[in-house]
Amino acid sequence: MSVLTRRADFLAANRGLRIARPGFVLLARPNEGQGLRYGITVTKKIGNAVVRNRMKRRFRALLREMLPAAGLPDHDHVLIGREGGVERDFGLLREELTAALTRAAQGKGDPPPRKRR
């Protein structure tokens, strides 16, 4: 399991399946046999650096625990932090990630977001 670091990988993952949950948005996209990879994004809208880093640490622990067993093989997985994700119970985040990975395995993503005018 490796970590996504290049911006191009994050942009490519954005063209894949999108599954929104209250604490995060999961992006999943096949990566042509490069193995199980993950990335984490938390924007400045979420809070200051302390809050963003705390959320990233929680997501990192969650992904390291869940992805080896439940992750999609040869896929990139990107978690995008949402507003309520930092205060959410870790067990609840675990359940949401399990549900999101199950939907991704079935190929059921959320509809694409509507374009703003």
C-alpha cells in the first residue's frame, strides 16, 4: 500500500467513482496495476493547520486499518475531508468507510455534482 503524492494522481482519482458520506468523500479509480494506493485531502475551509492535520492523522489511521482488507485491488483511494469529519466518532467513520468501499466495489457512485453558475 503506497501513498499518492503527485497532483496528477489526485486529479485522475477525481475522474473516478465518488461516494459522499457525512465525514468525508471517497474517490476510487482503477490505476492500471499499480497496487493499492491512497491519498488524503483536507482543504483550508475545514479549519486551521492544527484541525486539518488532526483530521489527516485520523484518516491515515483509518485507511491503514481498513484498506488492506476492504480496499479495491489496483485502485487509487482518495479521502476528502468534510466539515464534520474531525469531530466524528472513529467507529462511525469506520462504518462509513466500510459502506463507501462496498458501494465502490459494486460500481455504485454518487451522481456527478451539478455545475455552479
